[in-house]
Amino acid sequence: MLCVGHVCVDMINICSSYPEEDQKVGTTTKVNRCHDQRWQRGGNAANNCTVLGLLGAKPSFLGTIAGSHEKTFLLDDFAKYNVDTKHVVVHEDCDCPASCVILSMETGSRTIIHSNKNLPELTVEDFRKVDLSSYTWVHFEGRNVSNVVGMIEVVRKHNGSHKDVKPVIISVELEKSKPELSSLIPKADVIFVSKDYAQFQGYTDMAQTIDKIHSETRPGSLVICPWGEKGASARLKEGQIVSCHAFPPDQVVDTLGAGDTFIAASIFALAQGHKPEDSILFGCRVAGAKVGVRGWEPLSHLFKDCDFLPAVEDSNSRRDVVMNTT
């Protein structure tokens, strides 16, 4: 599986509560404490790779990385989660994108302040250098839209010239409140639509979102819409909408990357041939587990010991995810 998108350094501050303006938050402050502070690799596609690696897949990351001192940290952290980075494009003399993240223990919320000074986005020419015959699935983070459209066309041409093998499945994420993301809807085989994007378009619930988005898709495409604490829904190629509830933990600890976790877990199940309804159920279960732990490392032990991994229906043969993939 190849995940295409962004990677950055997340500078995470875990506080008792979200600080007020001009408030000092320290490790010994009684009113509001900083309980932990750490660096963590971030970015939607990078997080997708982390979860896929933890689940036992063989993910690859494709994106740009600055040739600054943070490069070693990012590449070492990818390797820690068995993520292949041979395709990354390094730009020397650039600053590494970074996010300052405040996690509130009181509410579980995460506030992100992001900065990308001068790191160029991935180009279509960068993408053409990848040997797509090595992959069964390519997932695109919803950013750098004009170039992503061109990259998807590269995958389509690859599928058209390799009709003797299973086509590479294309998925995209529509997350941010950006109108240009709509141009990706008719391009992909699987479309993940976030609650934020849906509400930006004026949709009020999962069913309405799926109906509206589906009207713009390719024939046979799968539309999936996670909606936080309300679970997730998907529209089957027969037209039926299936839904599943969320799996909140006993205590919300860290919501950072929950949406990325849902997408990665759903892709993991779909790519193995499981039905969409089973796949989004699996996605909700894994995302719920993520919200209940801090960071990513605890998930490796949870996935090893927890019995919800076999909950996705076993399959001896891969089912078709979409009808039209060329």
C-alpha cells in the first residue's frame, strides 16, 4: 500500500486543560499543568502509514521531506513502524513543516497550529518515478489537489496498460474545508469524506453526505463517511447505505490522528477483500482504541492482544471493492 501526502514534526503538549490566553503552563503549575511534551511524526498520510504498519501491512510513504536536521528523526520514526520510505523526495535548504499541538486532558480535544514555510509539494513527475506494479492500493491525502489529479491519471494509465493483473485501487481523503477537493470525487474508487468537509458543503448527517457525494462519483465507487462519536457509514455499490456505531474508550486520552486511524484501518480491511460494512466496523473499533491511548506505541500491544482484530469476517478470496477500476 502506498500513501501519498504530507509528513511533519508534531510538537505535542499534554495539558490538564486548554490554556487561557497569556497563561503560563508548566510542569509544576497547580492550576493547569503540562504533563508531557514530546516530538511525534505527523501528517495524515504519514499517520496512515503508521497504523497500517502496526496492523501488519507493508506500507510505503511518498511525499517531500526537508533536508534539515529533522529529516533523521522522521526517517528513523518511519522505520520504527516498518514504513518504507525509498520514494521520499528530499529538498535541501528547506525548513521542516511543524505543528504545535495542545492536547487537553480535560476534554480530549487537540488544537493544532501548523506551519509550512517553504517545503515544496510532491509533483506529478515525482510520482511517475514510482513503480506502481509493486502496489495494490494507492491512497491520496486530500491536499496538493491539482497535482493529485495528475497522479491519479498516472495510476489509471498504469491500470489500463496492465489489464492482465488486478488493478491498483485508488482512494482519496476529503478532510479540509476546501472547495477544490470536490475535483477528486469523480477520480477515485474509494472516497473518505470527513465530517468537517461534509458540513463545509452544507450536509447535516452521514446519509445526506453519502447521497450527495455519490452522485458525483465514478460508477461502482465506494463512499465512506466517518462522523466521530456517531460512527461511520458507507454506500454499497448496490445503493444500500450501511452504518456502524462508534467504539469510544472508557476515557478519551488522545484524539490526535483518530481520523487517520479510521481511514488506515478501513483500507487495511478493504484491501484484504472484506465487505465495506465489516471494514468500517473495523475502522471504528481501531479508531476507538486509538482515542483511548497516548500516541501510537501502545497500539502495537493492544492489536497483538485484543480480540477485535478477527472480528472482520474472514474471506478465502478477495471480494471486489469497486466495479470499475480502470
